[in-house]
Amino acid sequence: MLCIACSRNNPTKKETSKLLNKSNDTLAYTYEGEDGGADTCNCDYIAITYPLFKARTNLNDTIKEMVVGTLSEYNENSSDTTKSLAVRVKTVVENNTSMVDTSAGQSVPTTYELHIRVMSQDSKLLVLEIEEDGSGGAHPNSRSIYKNWDTKKDEEIGLDDVLVKDYSDNLDAIADKIIKEEKLYEGLSDGGDTFALNSNYYFSKEGIHFYYNSYDIKSYMEGPTDLLIPYSKIKKLIRPGSVLSQYIK
């Protein structure tokens, strides 16, 4: 099983550089990446992939900052701008090669993967998913965070940019109703019957998704929670002319 775990289908550096988006997306991009690790069963493994956009300096700089910022958590000096990403990944792999003993006395690979993906995009809005996966502890774990990007203004946007002034109370009330109707509160760590909206959300064609990773509000066994607030329930809260107004029927 350990051999299988280390030989999973991850794109190589050469392959990821050729992954050009084939859809009718507005912004052209290619996927770049680096990976490293021993070619043995008992291996440490790190893989990183991310998109680079054509003629989008602000967006690309934001993506690079996310990648370098993550590597800094692995004792990689983020202030040194002379290093290429390939060198950074190699350094992180070499400095973080430790085996973790399981209760059965066997060792398992320590792995870390960071994949930044284009989740969706149209003429006004781009959504990025930043997914981290790791193993080597008590159990494997993953987390996803999201960035919403205004393609016209070429900047990150949030709720304050797309909803009317003083929207919070009304949005909270609508969210609480959905949480109770769909029983999303079941399994909450604090045993309550509702939970607060968080800052990890993305805009889709259907509505606003508030995403809670494992341990955010529920245990690992319960898994992540995705709270969708449909635009049909918050029409009056959507700011006219914002990137979300295109989804209102």
C-alpha cells in the first residue's frame, strides 16, 4: 500500500507546463509546477502546481506570493527573491524528510501537495481554489481556500464589493435559515444548531458557497461543510453592476 501511495498520478514538471486550458475561458493560462521526492516506497514527496496567466501581472504576483508564502512554513526563506521555485521545492524536500511511525510500528511517507487551480471563470469573474494535502501524521488531511478575482479591475474581491451596504444582518439571517432547513449543523463540534459565516467563500453561477474545512466547525470524521446561499434568496442584497449581477434572473 505504501508503494501505491508514492506512485499516485501526479503531473511531472514537464507535463504541468503543457497543461493549457482548453475551455472557452476568458483569460489564457498554463499550469506550471515542480515536484520532488525519492522514487522508493518510503518516501517524502512534495508537489506544487499553479496557473500563470498571460499578461496578468497582478494576478500572477498574487499566485506566486501564495506559493512562496506556503513554502516559508517549511523553513524556506521567502525574502530571498533570487531562488527559482524549483530550487525552493528541492530545498524544502531535503529539509523535511522525516518518517512517522504508525501504531503498528511501520513508517509511512510524509507528503505535502499544494495545487492552485482555476475553478471557474467568465468575462467578469475568476475563482481560484487553493488545495493543500498532507500525510504523515495521525491521518491524511486536506484543506481548500478560495480567491475571487475581478477580471476587469484585475484585483481580488470580497463580499463588500458585491453586496449592498449593511448586508451582514440580513445575510446572517438567511444563512441561519438554510443551515437549519438543510440540517448542516449536525455534527458541530460545539453541539449548537447554527454556525457563523466564515471568510472562506467563492462565487458560483448558483450562489455564494461558504466552505468549512475539516476541524473548522466539525471533526475530521464529519468532514468539510459547504453552505450554499443561492442568489435567488439574496437578490435584494446584490449590488447592481457588481460581478454577481450577471447571475440574477
